[in-house]
Amino acid sequence: MRAVLTVCRFSLLECAQGRPPLLTEVEHFVALVTGLLERLLDYRTVMSDDSRNNRMSCTVNLLNFYKDINREGMYIRYLYKLRDLHLDGENYTEAAYTLLLHSKLLKWSEEQCTLQLDYQTPQSQRQLKETLYDTIISYFDKGKMWEEAITLCKELADQFEMEVFDYELLGQKLNQQAKFYENIMKILRPKPDYFAVGYYGCGFPQFLRNKVFIHRGKEYERREDFQSQLMSQFPSAVRLNITTMPGDDIKNSNMQPGSDIQCFTVQPVLEIPPRLKNKPVPDQIINFYKSNYVQRFQYSRPVRRGKVDPDNEFASMWIERTTFVTAYKLPGILRWFEATSMTHTTVSPLENAIETMGQTNEKILTMINQYQCDDTLPINPLSMLLNGIVDPAVMGGFAKYEKAFFTDEYMHEHLDDRDKLMRLKDLIAWQIPLLGRGISLHGKRVTDDLRPFHERMEECFKQLKKKVEKEYGVRELVKLRKSKKKKKPGRGSMVFISEEKERSSTLDKRLSKKQEFRSDTNLSEPSESSGGLVNSRSLPTITGLSLSVANGSEEVESARSKRDSKSVSVCLPSDRTGDRRSKGVINLLFKTKSSSKPEEAKTSSEPSNDASTHF
């Protein structure tokens, strides 16, 4: 059939060559018909296929084609075909995004709708749009995409209040919206995994051949389960056990079966919504954006380069990182989108060490935050995390980083890495007060049978603290006065998305009895402001706290009064009152004491130029 189509196309173009006035119109007509027939042939091929994913892909190709040529009726028909496929697979979020495309074609007016579907009844555009919104909201609710449902609730509420003055419906919609906000804060939403899937070889259909797609997994779906389901759709395909791009011999293979599938897990890259920057944001809200509204994904593969030290693998541990960018953000009208670009970068062993230390500090903060907010959590995960860091017999801690990078030989051979070395030292120094807070929390929660284990961990921490503070300086968490307002339960932890710009000394204030830690992700971007001195980029992110670094210098002492008026206060996570900044306020000051190596300590508190590793 495709061969016949090709012959007809060339015949028409050849006939038009003798009629120049018609040539442009004939070329446009041929391109239009060819594009439609190719998509219809793909659609016909997969409709008898058991693969629902292939049917969805071909349906999307057709509806996009009809949209491009402005055939609204056919476009809407295929939207509903796609919606039905999603509902069959219980893909409620994708079904909602599909219907949302239809709703965007409608206006808030009393103008009558054109009947596009067989079962559609005469109604105004406003009526149809309201009906669609209610259906879409119910789909988003089932898919736990309450953020999107709230957006539509707000739009409907605005119409009920300002346009149609239906206060009864307004009240219902506001109640529904309030329920969605409550769900966001109280209901657990597991993060889906994302998988890169490549289809290589001439044995695949044209719309898949030699392309890479990023798939969004279902809740709790493991890569093995996803891969098994994927291979069942292509029984004759061969699974590639490599994560690098295959060569042309595989891509252009015509030999049977001529189809190879590559599948591996990728990590979504957080994209910070502008409205959340420089604001205190609860964990439940931030965690949503770590796996939703994402368009960039990364895969990191460790490789060995140069001289390999059998006793210290970190010195030669390089990372080859591939970044994928999809055509659209996920989730969307499909559970997968094609990767339209791929870039490759290399991370040096030192940069890898900085990333690893930053991730470890974030992990400590996350777990402290979780245990501080929920007394019902089992103690074992916290025990394993802390012991794995402070006990050298378990994981070795960061001692191997010191042997690999903090030597005269390495510094002499890598003069350009001075700032990165200082950043790594700074991260190590900041890990001590975080570990101290974690161990203190562990001691309050540990059971009697684990008390000997806790005491050994405390002893290991004392030795580690003494060594680190001697080598890299002291970092302290100084707790300042907080309001004595009564707390209300249920508030999640908060992320404060900024860093204070002034160095300052310790305030002479009364200490409070409790600290609240920030969530696992610092969402601030490195400041480019030239005014003032910027804090160390290795500062941990702490809930409800004002961050600053003091080194005891005379210049800083003279700036004390300025800092007092510029400290930022953030409400405690447990508050729910309207006056958020008057309840349970804590200011936290990070103090960097002068160590036995003053020059090194001073340098370690300055920001690194390596913005890519800021967390």
C-alpha cells in the first residue's frame, strides 16, 4: 500500500511540472494527502494490535494532523478516541489532559456549540465547558493531580461568582477546592519512576523506529515489571543490555528480527515554578514538582579512567551523564513522549564527590525533617543512615575523599580545582551539625534494646566531629527565641527558598528548646547580586530559619545591627493560623568558628564558582 502511495505521489508531481501555475497547489495537496494516508495506514495497522500504547501513539499522530490542517471536527473525534483508550487503561491523569484540549476550544459564552459528536446534545459553549471541567476535575482527582484540579476549580469559581452569580455552585466548588488542598497535605502520593526506551532496527513501525521515548511509570511500578510488559508487546524483539546509544549496524539492521529494545531508568530534573521561589514551601508541595511538570531527564553511568587505585575507587570514578529533553512535559496526553534532544556531559571524580556529599546532606535533612514531624515512623531507617556515615567500619564515610583529593600531589596537579576542593571541605564541615541533630533525635526515639548501638554511634560521632572541626572548622546551629504560641498538629515541613546575603555575628538572644529542619531540597538559585557577601553554598537548608555565617571578624561585628533588621523569619511547620508569620517563629543562625587553620576556614565559607553542584 505504501509503495502504491509513493508511485501516485510521484505521478502527480510529474504531471504538475508541465503546469507551473498549479505546481504549488499540487505539491501542497500531495503533501497533505500523503501525510494523512501514512498516518491512517499506521492507525489501521495497530488497531488490530494488542498494544494499547501503539494505538494511542497513532491516535495522537492523527489528531495532531487534523489540528494542523484546522479540521476541528475530526480533531475532537480523535481526542475522545484517545480519552477512551486512557480510561480503559485507568490512565485518569492522561484522560484529563486529553479532555482539557477540547475545553480549550470553547469560550465562556452563550454561543451555541457546533455538534461535533454523535451523542452531543444542543447546548451553549459555557454549558459544555462547565460539564467538561467537572469531568476533567474528577479525572484529575482520581489521578491524584490535585494541583491541576484546583486550577480548574478556581476558574469555575470565578465564573460562578463574577459572571453567572450562582453562589450555591460557588460554595460547592470552593468546598471541593478546599478538599483538594487538604489531600495535597495529608495523602501520600508515590513518586513514579521514569524509563528511557529506545526502539532500534527496521523491524519497528515508522513512528517508533530508531527513536527514544521517556515513559512515565505507574505507582510502585518497577523497571523489571515495566520492561516485561514492554517486551510482551514485541515478542520478536531483542533486549539490549547496554545503556549507551547503539551503532548504525543495529539501527539499520534488516536481518530478522531486526528490532532491539533498550530500557533503563532515568531521573527527572526538578523545574522550580517561579511562584515558589524565595518562599517557605511545605515538603508535600515540593515533592510533587520533583516528578511532575518535568521535561528534562538524566542518566548517569560511572566509568573508570586513568590510574585505578584498588583501595580508593573514588579517585578514578568519572560519570558519563546523558540528559534527555522530551517534546512535551510529563505527565500529558500520553504516558510517554519522544526525546527530541540528547546531550552528553562528563563529571570528574571531584565533581562527583561534591554531588554525592550534597545528596548525603540533603538525605540527612529529609530524614530529620520526617522524624521530627511524625512520631510514628520506625527508627530503623534513621539508624541505618546515621550509622552508615559516622561508623568508618560500615561505609568509610568521606575518608576516601580526603585520601583521593586532599593531598599535596592532587592539589599540585589540579590547580584549577581549588574552589571545588574548598566546596567539598565546606560540605564535609556542614555535615557535622546535621549529624549531631540527627543523633540527638535518634537518642530520644531509640528503644532500650538499641541503646548500646546508639551509644557506640555517639562515640563514633564524637571522634568524627573532633577530627572534622580540627581540619575544616566548626559549624554550629545556634537556636534563637521562638514565639510561645500553641502549635497545631499536621503541618508539613517547609522549604525556605533563599539564602541571606549578609555575614553576621551571633545574636545575644535566649535559646529555644526545639529546632525545625527544612526539607530535602534547596530550591534557591545562586545569586548573582554583587551587593554584600554571600553565604557558603554548602549551607544546609533548614525549615523556618534565617541563615547566616559568622566568622568573628571585626567587620562582621560592626554589621550586627544591620543583620538584626534583615533576618528573615519563617513560620514553624506546625502552624495553621492565618497570621503565618506571627506563630512559632524561629530564627536560626549558622556560626562558623575560627579553626586551627584560619585561612582555610575563611576560604571554606566563601561561595564556590561551581554553580552546577549547588543544592
